[in-house]
Amino acid sequence: MILTELYGLINNNISVAIANAVSFILFVGSLVVFIVVINKYKRRLHEYFKDDHIFKDIYKYAFTSSFFIVFLAINAIISFTGIQKI
């Protein structure tokens, strides 16, 4: 969140090429941090999922609930209405 806010503040004062470079660097940096953290906790994550801490049908219930479907529909409508011709 902090990086996003800082990027928004910086982005207003720099050229498009520099903004794209900063955006790419932030993306790659975030991806590297994600991969390092996943590798560091790989064994714990494997044990957690192996022990089945999540109920078997929870994903089916979560993704087919009426709230989730309405949420997706509203987000799709917002996304499609925001599309502008270039």
C-alpha cells in the first residue's frame, strides 16, 4: 500500500518512460520478494495443506455463494463501463 501511494505521488511528476520503468522495477521486485518468501516457507506451507486445515468444500461454497457471484457481476460492470476508446 505504501509503495502504491508513493508511486502515485511520484508518477505525477515524471515522464511516461520513467514511470513505466519504475512500474516495471516495482513489479519485478515484488515478484522476487514473493518467490523468496514462498521458497522460505515452502515446507510450512506444504505441511499446512497436507494437514488439511481447510474444509474440503469451503472453496466450492465460497465461489458459488450468491454474494460472490453478485460481487463478480458488479466488478465486471464497473470494469466494462470504465473501458474507453483509445
